[in-house]
Amino acid sequence: MSKFRLALCLAIMLILSGCKNPFSFTNPFGGGGGGDDDRESVQPDRVTEPTQKFYLAIGGVAPGRDELIIYNSYGSIQTFPGNPLECEAADEDLVKLQPRPEYNTLSDGSGAQIVPLLPGVTAIRCWVGDVNLDYVYEVTIPPQSMIQILVAEAGLQIADEATLDDEYDDDIVELTSESPTATALASVIRNRIELINDLDDPDLFNADEEEYDEDAPTSYYDAVIFANGQFSPTSPSDQTYDIFVKASLRKFMDDDYQIAYDQAVITAAQVFNGDKNDNTDGAFAFRSPTDDEWDILSSAWNEGASQIPENSGFTDEDFPSLDPIQILIQPDVWTYSDGRPAFVFARERLDGEFAIENTP
């Protein structure tokens, strides 16, 4: 058992209760969402008070991040010398459970490897003989396209923001690591979905309505991300297209982009399931300002402009259904050495507000 894998799981109290029936939960999933009444919620159902959360990806995760290991109250790996350990997912279409690498059974490995099959959120419970283990695990698998767009749009910035665990020689992203840039970009995608549902209008951001509603909420993200002319890395003619394609599988990533990928998995999962709040307060678009655009924007912000200046990159005409817009200079987003932010954002502007703001 490697030090890395040991560090991934919290020591938890092993309490046995009840007869074996892994799905006799007491309301295991909570509600959540918002959006149009005729559509599925943008937020998947959640597991109530899970013992541990797993953030996984169809394209793979860092070694050990997909392993559920059961510990006893002393912080040691629990052994199961008698009745065999068994585990099952509430939704078997989303994940497959199998023995951990180098083990023949779940009992031998004191847990299971979780193999993601489809995006979504599900619960896992384990039992021994006729007795349930009194805890439940939550697994979140965000749409892979969400991970891909984060890596392609801002891979180097996300990698720079990620927190690595300095106890290891390899570049291991901490499970608690945060990337304000990744959160902001992922929030834009989610905010687009919420606007579409609120206004009942997938065409608002060029999304195909049939594809949008095909398998909600996962299809919401895919339809918005792949909508024509919306996110440049999805276009084969864009210079970041190769990165977008490679991010479909972690094994295609290297160096800083693998760090970005691992951070993107965490952020995408937290935005997808609702663990991470929107740090843009409703932004529905972003762009990377040029040096000239940044000079115009920063000057207009300092002057308290009431109108978006010309040649600043965004205009009200860009979003006729949502104008007037406000440009957000998100203060936590990654910036260059000269102070230029990697991204600025567009959101709806209320009466009396400045055209450019730096407060989320």
C-alpha cells in the first residue's frame, strides 16, 4: 500500500448496523437545482451527508483517486477475514466496482476501485455478510467535455493555480486544491445552462434543443460546450483544438497539462454537483483581453464608466437578449506580470450599475 494511496482516504469509524440491504437508505439523495419546470434540474441529485466524496472522470484520474479504501477507528486499513466484503452503487449505469489493482477480491483490497462509466452522481455502500457498514460514499463524474474545455481554454493558468502536495516527488494535486480561473470558466458554462432553462431558450447560446434535452443534466453541458461558434477549442481550426481532444483522456496529458487536467477534474465535479459556488455572480461569457483591450478596460473601470467602451472586446450587441451587459474583472483570476487578467467576463447589468466592475 503506497503512501500516496493511504493519504487519499480519511480514517473513519467502522460501525456495523442493520441487515444487509445496501439500498435501504433513508433518503440517500437530496434535491437541488433550479431552472425551467419542464426541464431536469441543472444540478444532479446529491447523496445526503456522505462519509467521503470522490471526484472521478471518464477520461481517468490520478493514480489512487478512484480507490475506495475502508479504514478502522485507529486509522488502519480494515481487514475482512470472515465474511466477504461487498459493495454496490445506487446507479450501476454510472460506475462499475471491481477489486483494487493488485488484489483479487474486494475483501483482499479492503475496498474497491471505482470505474466511471457515465457522467452523474451516485452513492456507494458496502456490507459484510448480512450487516451494512454504516457509511455511504458519493461519487461525482462531471461531463468529460467540461474538463476538456477547462484544460484547453486555460491549462497553463489552472496548472499554475493548483496546489501540489509537497510530500510527494510526483506532481500530485491536493484534493482540496482550488483554481479560481477554472471555477470562473466552469461557472460560465453552468450559468448559461441556468439562463437557458429559466428562459426556456437553448438557442440563447446556439445550443441544439434536441441535443440539449437528450440526457439531462449531462446533455446540457455537452450541448452548450459544443454549440456552434461558442467555445473556440471545440473548432478543429482553433490552435487549442488538439489540447481539447487530448484532454478526453488523462494519459494523453503531459507535464503542466496533466496538473491542469487533475485540477480540472476536481473543479468540474464541484461545479457540476453544486459543491462550488459561482465566483462570477452570473457571468455567461468570457474572453482573453489583448493588451490594447486591457488598457481600454482598466482605464474605463478607473473612471467609473457608465457605458462599455468601444474596442474593449465585448459589446451589448454581442448578447442582444441579455443586454445591457456588465464586464467583470474577476480579481482572483490568474493575471500576467503586467496585471492583465487571463480572462474578463460578461454578465447582465442592473440599472445604476457601472459598466465595468471588479466585484464578483
